[in-house]
Amino acid sequence: MSNVENKKAAIIGGGVIGGGWAARFLLNGWDVAVFDPDPQAERKIGEVIENARRSLPALYDRALPAEGKLTFHQDMKSAVSDAAWIQESVPEQLALKHKILAQIQEHAPTDCLIGSSTSGFKPSELQEGSSNPGQIMVAHPFNPVYLLPLIEVVPSSATDASVVEAGCETLRSVGLKPLVVRKEIDAHIADRLLEAVWREGLWLVHDEVATTEEIDDAIRFGFGLRWAQMGLFETYRIAGGEAGMEHFIGQFGPALKWPWTKLMDVPELTPELTARIAQQSDDQSGHMSIRALERLRDDNLVGMMRALKKSGSGAGGTINTHEASLPTASNLDDLPVTVDRQIPQSWTDYNGHMNEAHYVEVSAQASDRFMEMIGADADYIAAGSSYFTVENHVCYLEEIKVGDRITVTTQVIRGEGKKLHLFHRLTKADGAIAATIETLLLHVDLKTRRTSEPGSMVATNLGEIAKLHSGLPKPEQLGRAIG
Amino acid sequence: MSNVENKKAAIIGGGVIGGGWAARFLLNGWDVAVFDPDPQAERKIGEVIENARRSLPALYDRALPAEGKLTFHQDMKSAVSDAAWIQESVPEQLALKHKILAQIQEHAPTDCLIGSSTSGFKPSELQEGSSNPGQIMVAHPFNPVYLLPLIEVVPSSATDASVVEAGCETLRSVGLKPLVVRKEIDAHIADRLLEAVWREGLWLVHDEVATTEEIDDAIRFGFGLRWAQMGLFETYRIAGGEAGMEHFIGQFGPALKWPWTKLMDVPELTPELTARIAQQSDDQSGHMSIRALERLRDDNLVGMMRALKKSGSGAGGTINTHEASLPTASNLDDLPVTVDRQIPQSWTDYNGHMNEAHYVEVSAQASDRFMEMIGADADYIAAGSSYFTVENHVCYLEEIKVGDRITVTTQVIRGEGKKLHLFHRLTKADGAIAATIETLLLHVDLKTRRTSEPGSMVATNLGEIAKLHSGLPKPEQLGRAIG
């Protein structure tokens, strides 16, 4: 069936979804042939692929294969011939889909796989009137298709199990996560859940309870973060505690009879349904204790929220604001304290200690704080000047573990002209020096990207601290070379 | 009203939610007094606080204030006296909440704020029969309370606006994101959305369409990731493209009449409702173009999914699996290629180039790959031996920008006994060397954490490569010292 050796995909219907499919295949080394009568198709798909090029490879710590060849076709025949995978993404009208699927099957290899991006139609509906129905499946993606891994694969009774497996193998080979929907239903699984929230959300706007922004905030500052890593049931399993899912359902089951949604026709929580949910939850998560699940959840939440600090979106913005309100430390051993922090789990590695890169992350934070202290702050940088690090020498003296509190002091070795030569000491709570980082920075004009003299205020501030530190003993590790 | 200078909180009702509140206040420097008749309360709250200590501080790149004092009380009076914030988290029974709130108000300062963790009751319901109703608000948190920022603050008509503002100020001071719900409604906002999905999900299990695990997968591999950073409406605004929200609603509005959920009583999309949604969406996101929103979304998704690679949860697991299937590079200039990758946006900093720490992250990946090549792989490490980096010297020669493709070659300088002395060159696509990292690693027994001799296979493999490289010219930057 779908032969992963033959890497040609045909994309029928461009737009955001078709373009996402094109990008996903193309960036995974497939040749992609597009057929879309829209005269804007080439531009639209090009824009999606441009987005994909800057983000999809960034997921990986290895390079993706060389891009395949992208072609645009004026006729269905040349687009689909020799294709191993054909993806239909035309508008959500059954008659139109029937027409397009018939055109595809007229010219497509009989053993290729035809996926439909339909959000709502059942595969048996798509297959109506087809001479080769077993070739057609639902393969429903999620926008942006080039990043989100989920694909709902929905076969009908006319679809052979081997076809489904071959299709899933192809999807996995381009980095997707196929979820086989075992029972046909309108809107499959994910869109039923999405649609439930959409409908409830529309009521909230309709009834003037909340605005679109308030609804988005209610999601992204709270349960959206939980769902991104565990979903609904595993989250509730944790909420149930050691007593498990049956306990949770016993606790929150009564609310099903309360007017908490517009939908009041809810399933009755019979002992049989409760037991089924509990058993499925055990099958899903029973290999981990609640305590272990809590830690996994917390580590995931911390990791994702730390990622959101970068853009300041949602929870990341809340953390940035709170962080700015936290007190900064003062002096230690006549040196300014430039970092005072706890080590997150995400900074540790397979050796069970903080990874070498994060020593330099801490050192970079110390240099940033020192720059602030001499006036080379965000405004100064926005005005076009900054310091670039040109050389670092790191001595790793002691292991640092998750949860350790680390303090960094910064000594100026030389601070005049374009040169900023600093020496950072990372100290643990017990007073042991865990690492030293000798670092050389040069003052830079951000427009020319060349070295330049610092502004007079920065030069003066730096000079004062340099003078203050000039009498201090030279650090033992200063000027050290390896070997 | 609630005076943030007085940092004493009383937690009435422990458990997972009360414990989460206790941890949130405690770790932000507040004294916390707990009243809960459950003899297990101290143990249960202690477990929640233990979880919080390892995760909440990890969100920040600054230390939190010193922890407050935690006390457990046998009577309501001593728990609530002098408190600035009292949080009620007893079970979801209105009569019980009335009884407890009356006891609290009997002993509490009249100007303190009493928040209720209720998931469903309206504040006016909680205030029934109270002599000081304006003191009571809904302050509905989300589990884990010590990590998730969202708090739904729901006042009633009996609540003064100044009380709401003071309450929000207190909540923000412990890192929370208060969302003021302007119109009382059963289950507030977030739980209405959660409950809609819960009810639809229960139907899917009931009708044997999907298991709990399949439903969780349908969430966490797809829309859960979108929602964690933008929520529902802003995501759909992007899907609507440059044509905006009205276009999106026009496109997907018809599905509201289709049987995509069990809930079929949906609001009619009148021109007025459509215009209201479009206007609110403009107010919310209109300051950014669709293209800018797409990039923000993609950068957030990449950041969160890269964070999930660490645990392998959800999308992180899919990426790890796909990454392992990607081809690894071979030799370049007689040296093994140990890294071949693209630079993600999240690795760049305020100077518009790759931050210094990530040069070392790349170098660490190169050392990891080299260790694999000589047999010091995951199995070897699991068996109790590894290499630890003890010294690094980094020369930053050229800026690296987002999207740049980087190749690293690794030259063995010395590889015998416990010592592994490597020299990594980071090369850009144009052939320019962007950085060199001289690194010294020592072989370590992971049990004793002391240096040890490598296994014979590793020693042999390393010796062969060292011999091969012994004839190569010494790198210019070798043995370099700063200054």
C-alpha cells in the first residue's frame, strides 16, 4: 500500500490546511504536487511554507532531510499521478468533496492512499459512490498542520486494516501522531470537544457574561496549560488523588446534574460507566503513582510556562510581571550579587545534575544584570548599543542539583574602553563555589555590528566599579587555559 | 481593605486546593494559618507544599522571598485572627459553605477579604444570610494552585469595586492572574468550558467512540497546545486569516446546525452576535497582524513542544521519536559531524542573535554524540558510568541568527585514561566558523560521583579515534587563555 519509499504527495486544495500539509511533507523530504484552481494558491501556500521553514525544523535537535520539490499543476491528472499520498482539503461541502474525490480516483494510482482533511464528515459518507472506497480515509489535521502532531485517522468498514496501518506509518514518517478513530461519528473526536467549548463560549458572549478575550484568558492562564501536556482525564485522575478515578467521579459527578453548561442532556453516571472510566484510566496511567504523575505534570507545566516567558504570552506574561516585582539581592564579599535563583528540573540532564550549558545561562544572566547596573539596560540596548560576549572560560567545580539555590557574584577584572572583562563565581547555599566563569565582552554598535566605545554614562559607571574592584585579590582561575 | 503589608493568610479547608493556596502564599513570603478538622490535614498539605517547593520557584529567574511561617490551628478563631486574606476551600455543599463562612466572619477582621474556592456557586449565593456580605467573593483557583496563574474573581452586587481591586492586587502580589467575572453565573467562565468538554467526553466514553486515553490524546497532541498560549477565539482569528473573525464565523458558522456535539441548543449567529464577536476580537488582538499572530503562535508552540521533549509527554514524545528517525550526518574535513541542526527562535536573545549559553548547549550535544560514537551511550550511562565536563573554553567568532543551519565537527585532542579532551568547531552553512569550544571531560563513576577508568570497549573506541586524529593540525584556539 502507501509506500514510504515513494515520497510524492499530491495536495488537492490549498489554503491554510492544504498549505500546512504541503509544508509538512516538503520539509520532511517529500516531493509535493499541488492542484488548486485558486489563482492565489501559489502565493497562499508559499506563505504557509515560509512560516513552516522557520518553525518546524526548530522542534528538532537534528536537521530535517533536504526539502523535496514543490510543483503547482493546472490539471488533476499531472498532480496525482505517481503519488503515494493524496490529501484532499477542499471546502466542507459533501457534494464538492464527492466530485473532487471522483476526479482524484480517475487519475490516481489504485494503491495510493487518499486522505481527506474533513472536520466533520464520516469516511463512509466520503466513500459514497466511489468505485474504490477502501482507498479513501479521513486524515483530519489541526492548524498549524506543519507543527501540531495530531491527525485523526478515521477508516470506515470498507477500509482494510492494512491500509490504515500503512497510512499511519506514512503519517508517522513525517512526524505526525495518528489517532485512529475506531467508530465513525460526526466531527470525529477532537472537533466534538472543540465544538462543545465553541458552542458554550458563543453562549457566554451571547449572554454578555464574558468577552472573547476573557474567555481566552480563562483558558490559557488555567486549564489550557494542563491540557497541552496531559489532556482531560489524566488531569482529573491526579485531582482524584490516591483514591483514583472512581473517587474523583464520585466527588464531581453530582455537578453533572447542575446547570454548569447549556448542555443539560448528560450521560447518567451508572456504576457501569464509572467502572469503565476508572478501568480505562488505569489502563492509561496506572503504571505511574499519583505522586509521580503530579511531578510529571508540574515539570511539564514549569517547562511550558518557562517557554512562554520568552514571548510573554499568557502565563509567561504573568511570570515576567511577578518576577520583576521580586527583590534583587545586594552585595556579598564586597562583590555585587548578580544572580540569586533556584535551579529548575528542566536544566538537569541524564547525569542527574545541571547541564553544562545552563552554567553559561546563569553566567549570561549575571552579565545581563551587571550591564543593567552600569546603565547598559533595555533602554540603552533599544537605543542601539550593547555588549557581545566574545570569550568564556568555564571551570566546573561542583555538581549542581535540581532545586539548589545559586548565588552569583561578579568581579570586574577590567572595564575600560570597549572591553568588559568579568569574573563570575557561582556559589551554592552551603557556600561552596560550584563554578567560575571568566568572560570577555566587547561593546558593540547594534547597527553596524562592530565594536564601539560605550556611552559616557555607562563608561563612568563601569569605571567606578572597576576602580572599586581593582584592589581585590585576583581569582585563582583567572587567565586559565585548558590542559 | 486587604492590606498587602499584612502578609498573613488563613486557609480554611486543606486538601489539594487549600494546600495549593497555602503553598502559593507561603512561598511568596506570607505567614499561613491552616484550619482543617481532618486529622490528615497536616500531612496532606505538607505533600502539596513539597511539590510546590520543587516547582514554583523554578518558574522564575530570581529567588522568591524567604518562606513565611506555616501553622496549624485547632480552632477557627486563632486561625483567622489578624489575617489579611482568608480562603475557604471546603467541599462543594452550599449549606456547609454558609456554616463555615459564618464561623469565619464571627472571628475574622471586618476589613479582611474572604475568598471562596467554589467551582460553581455564585457569590450572591455564598453571601446569603451574611451580616457582612461585601467581604465575601469567589476566588476560584485551578489545580495545581501553586503553578497555574488563573484565579476567577467573582463579586456580587453587594461587593464594592474597591474591595475587588484590593483583592486582585493581593492575588497579583503572589503571582496570580485574577480574571474578574463581571456577571454572576453558575460555574463562572472556565468551568463552564471545562464542563462542556467533560460532558461531551463522557458521552464519547459512554457511546464507546473513544477511551479516556484516546480523548486525552485528541486534546494534548492538538488543540490543547494552541489553547495553552492563546485560547479559543484568538486561535480562530488566525484561522480566519487576513479576512478576520467575521470571515471565520461565516466559514464555520453553518457547523453550529450540524450534530457535532450532544448540545444542539446553540445560539443563532445573528449579524449582531457576529459583529459583537468580531469587534471583541479586534479589541483583543487587532493590534497585531494575522501574520504576526501566526509567528507568535508558532514560536510559542515550538517553545512549549521543545519543553515537552524533556519528559517526552504528549507532543514531546512524538518529536523525540521522529528525531530519532532522522539521518545523522557523517564526516567533514576528516572529522566526525556530531551536530547538524537549525537554530530555533527561542535560542536568540535581545541582541538579535543566538545567546552565548546555546553555543554551549550545541557543544554539549556534540559531546553527547561523540560519547555515543565511542560507546558511552544511554545503556552505558544507565549501567553507572559517564563523562562529566570539567572545563570549557568558548571563542565566539561570528553571530548566529535564528534559522541558521549549524554543523559541528569534533576533534579529539587527547583521549586516554580518564581524560577526554575535545575540540568542537561550529560551522555555518556558508562555511564560516562561528565558534570553537575546547572542552575537557573526565570519566566518572555515577555512584561515587568520582573519576574512574572507562570500560575497555569505550577506551578502545576512543583510542582508535584519538590515534586517527593525532596527525591533524592543532586548532589555532587550542590552550587559549582570556586576556
